[in-house]
Amino acid sequence: MKTDKTELFEQTPVTRAVLALVVPTVISQIITVIYNMADTFFIGQLNDPNQVAAASLSLPLFLLTTGMANLFGIGGASLVSRSMGLGDTEKARNTSAFCIWTAAAAALLYGLVIFAFRRVILPAVGTDSDTFAYCSSYLFWTLTVGAVPTVLNAALAHLVRAEGYSGQASFGVALGGGLNILLDPVFIFGFHLEITGAAVATMLSNLIATLYFVVLILGKRGRFHLTLNPRYYSVSGGIPKEVLLVGLPSCIMNLMGIFSNITLNKLLVSYSNAAVAGIGIAKKIDMLAFAIANGLSQGVIPLIGYNYSAKNIRRMRDAIKVTLLLSLSVTTVGAVLLFTCANPLVRAFINDAETVRYGSMFQRIICITGPFTAITTVIISIFQALGQKGKPLVLSMLRKGGLDVPFMFLLDWLGGAEAVAWATPVADCGAMLAGILLFVPLWKTLGGDPKSYD
């Protein structure tokens, strides 16, 4: 089945096709970061380091929903785009139904587990008597009530993007982000709910964004390969294996990131809650650079996967070159800006001297990883688009958890709080070098039978 977006994959000049896919994706990623930053920003205006620290401590558990969305969204998008390239409409539909309904079930189960075991889980991630109640309330609304729309919002965006509708996918993500920014001050200050208000705003914004995607898919029946109809749900034809193994690297990267953040928080809480709040703010700001790199790499997956399956290798290689150049250029500029403006950026979030001191120090250290991250995420996405499993999984585990956690303990022992933050650039540099070593042989051999690279 040909769609009105097939021309984008097959005939549009490569640079224009890449920009058409990645610009909306980058914008949506930036808006997502902004609305994540908005929670921290508005909570910070309460000038209570304990509530800011609670938001930082809750973040790893909340970010697991991103891992679920990537598992089914990126894995599904890769298989959908490759099925489209082969003209297999039925498999594309079966894949979309499997991803949507399995993601919803997994999210629901996760939210219930967090609620049932919160008295065990929250102390394990670093809460104390000053932050437990704040974390519990925040996670009740964002996960127990809101996990399903949070996961589906992001997963549906990936799947819609696989159809070539990058603009519509990005609008849905931006819609959720914009609503969150608008609702945060209403619930935090207007209804005097403080950190609970930020959580309610996040849940409602993700719910509305998910409803937008549902309406979009239903409105394009007959033109979309995607379907919400559960009768197309299928585990045959290797769909679960293909989706999960391709999406697993992004999920593992997220899980290892959570493990990394929890470890970092546990180490820094021994210094003070202000240190935890400072690293939380610094990481939120630094997420801008990661959002750009992530948006560029994820946005181009459908174009690479489609042309790979269609055996148009030259077009695929050109798309990779353009994406790498764009990603490196933009993230390098971003790293310079974040380094030079660290103090005023952190101070904009909270007017607490100790938190600002920690946050500015951490910001200048971790922002230098932008170019490293750009190369690694593009390489991981290329492997995913081609349906490869092992290599992106290795890179994901190296980047977060595999290298940085051991270095955190070593640097904490050697130099204290400031030294711990250096584990991030060390790990990102190591992952980048490993990625280059894995990618160069593939680049040299591309052009043969696609099956030979699975």
C-alpha cells in the first residue's frame, strides 16, 4: 500500500527528506525537555530544596516510562518502516497493534507496582524523611494514574513518525509539553498543590496528547498502516521478537540511565539534599543537548529503515552522512552555550546559594558530553533502523551504567561531589569510541544483501 508519504522516503532530495523528518522530531524533543524542566523550574520557585530534591529523586522512576515507550515505539517503528519498504501492509498493521496494546498493559502494571511497593522502592532510590511524602505524591499521579497515557503518548509518536508523518507526531508531543507548561503554575500555585500540582499537570497533559494520537490514527484509517483495532494484534511472524530486540537498546539505555541516576543521587545525598537538587537541575538543563541529538537520530530511523529494506543503499548512506553532520554541529554549539551560561541558567530555577553552587559546577562538567552523545545516538539509531540487535545493546549499556557507575564510585572515593560528575563525560567518550569501532566495518560493507547485516 502506497501512502502519500512514500515520496518522502523514495524521491525527495536526501537533505530535504532528513530535515522534514528530524526537524519536527527535534522540536518535539526540545519541547518535551522544556516541559520536564518546567516541573523543576516551577517547583524551584517554592525555594524548597527538599521538593526540588524530591522531583530529582522521582525522575529515574518516571523515566522508566520513556524506556517502555522506546521499547515498543522505536522497535515498532523500525519494523513498520521496514515492512512498508517491502510492501507488507499486513505485518505493518499487526506490528502497530501489538506495540500499542502491549505498551498499554506494561505501563498499567508498572504504575500499580510502584504504588504497591512505594515504601520499599522510594527509600531505595534515595528518599529520606524530608522527601518521601513529596516523592510518593508525585509518583502517584505521574505513574499510578498516569503511566498508561505517558507511555502511549511517546510510543504513538514513534509509530506515527514511521508512517512519514513526523510533523503530526511532533505536534502531539509538543501538545503535551505545551499543556504541561501552562498547567504547572495553575496547579502548583493556583490550587496551592505544590509538587503534587506538577504531577497532576504532567498526567493531564500526557492524557490529552494520547487522545490526540488516537483521533489522528482513527481519522486516517485506510491511509495509515497503523491501527488501534485489537483484532490485528498478533504475536506471529516473529513480531514480538523483532520489536523487542530492536527496541531493547533504547530501553536498556533508559534503564541503565535510571540505574546511573539512582547511583548518582545515592552518592550525592550523603553530601546534602542541595547537592541532589543541584545535579537534578544541571541534568534537566543538559537534557536540551541530548534532546537535539536524540531527535536527530530517532527522526531519521524511518528513512534509513525504508531505504535499507528497499535496497536503496546509496540514499541510505547519504541520509546517515547528513544526520551525523547536523547532529555534531548543533550539539557542539549547544555545549558551548550551556558551559558559558551555567550559573544564570541554574539560578533561574532556584534562588538557593548552595544549590546554585552545586548546579553550576555540575553543569559545566556534564555539558561537554554533547558531541560524544551525538555520535553515539546516531550510530545506535542506524543499527536499530537496520534491524540489528546486539551492537546497539552493547553501546547503550556502555553509555549508561556500564562505564559511568564504576567511575562514580571511584571518583567519589578520590575527590568527592565534584569528581563524581566527571563520570558522565568519561562514559560518553568511551561509548562513542566503541560505537565508531563497531560502525566503521558496517559502513565499509553496506551495499550487499540486507539480510547479511541482521
